[in-house]
Amino acid sequence: MSPVLCLLAAPFAMAGIAMMSAGLCRARNAAHTMVAALCAAAVAVLAWVLANAVWTRGAPPDERLLFGMFAAALIAIIPLGSGAERWRLRGICISAAVLGGVVLPLWAHWSWQGGWLARLGLIDVGGSGMIHAAGGMAGLAASWTLGPRRGKYTREGMPMAFPGHNAVLVVTGCFVAWVGFQGMNAAGAMLAGASTIAAVGNTTVAACAGGLAAAALTRLHFGKTDASLTANGWTAGLVAVSAGCASMSAAGAIVTGAVAGALARVAIEILEGKLFVDDPAGAIAVHGIGGLWGLAAAAFFGKASGMAQLAGAATAVGFVLPLMYVVNWAMRGRAPADAERRGMDLDELGAGAYPDFASHRDD
């Protein structure tokens, strides 16, 4: 099997993440989230292709460039969950262009083409750092610059619960993303000359461990199993194992996934309640924190150098976060209060996702 065949499954990763983000939004923003994901993916892919045409001076595409094309789509979709319900489509597309045309090509050069991360020995087979930690940091930048959703915090600073409108869509997104991550990680393993069997098996057990860890923690804390947090734990397991999926033992992958699921559960609470970061889909915790942990886990349980993995984490935090903060601050992409009240579906698309049903209003 070639990496090209494995990458045929990659779009399922984008679809799954988009479905989760849409399900975790309120109903009046669901269609906008899905359309934004499609547009962000398209802009990022084209930006990646154009950037590489300039970088390589028209050299024929290879399998690495094809992997990067799908990586560009995924990295652009991740921040949508953090800016959901208040981020205009124009700003989303600009963010996607920078991620696909600047951030990812630079990181790819550093990692794949003899750059400084490659010389250090960074191991990031499926993109825990390059795709997910970077996308999570872009999400943090978006959330910071956009500010919280209208009514999210009381005057005393207490966060208000804004439940997602469709838990079934969220959990279905987990299964869809699972297929896509298998394809991305298997292709990454082939390109790295590593074991695809280990990559596929470890991807699965890490997701299972992450989902169960998050489910157990929510039951211990709330007395009930929370669907959205369980789904986020599952996805965090997929994210975290991606870096070292081809070199870990099954036991190491299970621990990696379980820790990622627990970290996602705790990080979501801290970000929302202590740091006042409004992240409707938990993208910062799942992809940002999960991706950073995944880089470290590749050293703890795989064959990676700790110094190289630390350098990868520092690249996400020290390069991607400030760059995307400046980009988001400059483009001022927040929707006005009236648009947010009506819902982004009506404001930017002219129609809701569920026209036969009245959307819940928060006022």
C-alpha cells in the first residue's frame, strides 16, 4: 500500500473535526461552522499549493507535498472550534491562508527538508506538533483576540453553560475522525519508513484510552458521563498519539491516550473557568494541549529525542501563537452583537441549518 492510498481517508479527519465543532455550537451557528470548515480547508489547500510552487520553483509534486495538502486543510479547520459563534467567514479564510501558506510550509521545511528540526531529530509522524499543536495555538490566538461570546461570563466572571445543540453529531464526528486519523498516521508512517501496523494499532488504542479516561473523570466529578467531554477525550487521544504512533508500544500508546483524555478534561475547565478563554469546541485543550503532550510522549514512550520534541513544542508556542495572534488582531474578525444574537447562519449564510425548527434564543 502506498501513502497515496492511505491519504484517501484523510478528509474524514477534517469532516469529523468539523462535525464535532458544529455539534458543540448552538443550533443557529451550525451551518456556518460547517461552511466555514469547507472554505477554510479550500483556502488552506490552495495556499499550500501556491507556497510550495514558489518554494520548489515548480518541481513536480511528491508524496510529502500531498501529505502536506491534507495537513493544510486540517490545521485550518482546528481553530474554528475556538472562534465558533462569533468569527466572521472573512477572518476565518485569512487565518486559513496564513496557516496553509506560511505556517505549514515553514514547519514542513524545518522538519522534512533538512531544516533545524530535522537536524535535531524531531519525530512527528502524523502531525501532533505540525498540525494539531499549531492549530490549537491558532485557536488560542483566535479566542483571545475575538473575546468571549456574548453572555458567556457574568459580571462576577462566572462562566455560563452554552450546551451544544447536537450530541449525536459530536459523537458521530469522533468515529469519522478516527478513520481520517488512521489514514494520516499510516501515510506519515510510510513516509518516515516506519511501521504502518504499529501506527494504525496505536492510533486506535490511544483514542479508546482517551475517551474512557475522559468519561471516567466526568463521572467521578459530575456523577454522570458527559458526552461532549468524552468525545473531546477520544479526539485528544487521536491527536496525542499521532507524533509517535509508529514507534511506541501498545502500552505506551494507551498511556499517551489516557493522559491526553485526562488533560483535555482538566484543561477545558481551567481555560474556561480560570483563564476566561471561551473555546466552544474545546479545540485548544484537545489539539493544542493534546498536541504538545503528544510531542513529549513520543520521547517518553518512543524513540524521539527529548530535546528535539521540546523544540517542536517551542515552535508551536513561540512561533505559531504570536504570529496568529497578530494576524487575528489585525483583521478584527469578530461579528457584531446583532449578528451574534441572530446567529451566524442567518447573518452570513441567510438561512439556518434547521429551517423547520425555531432556534433557542439566549435573551
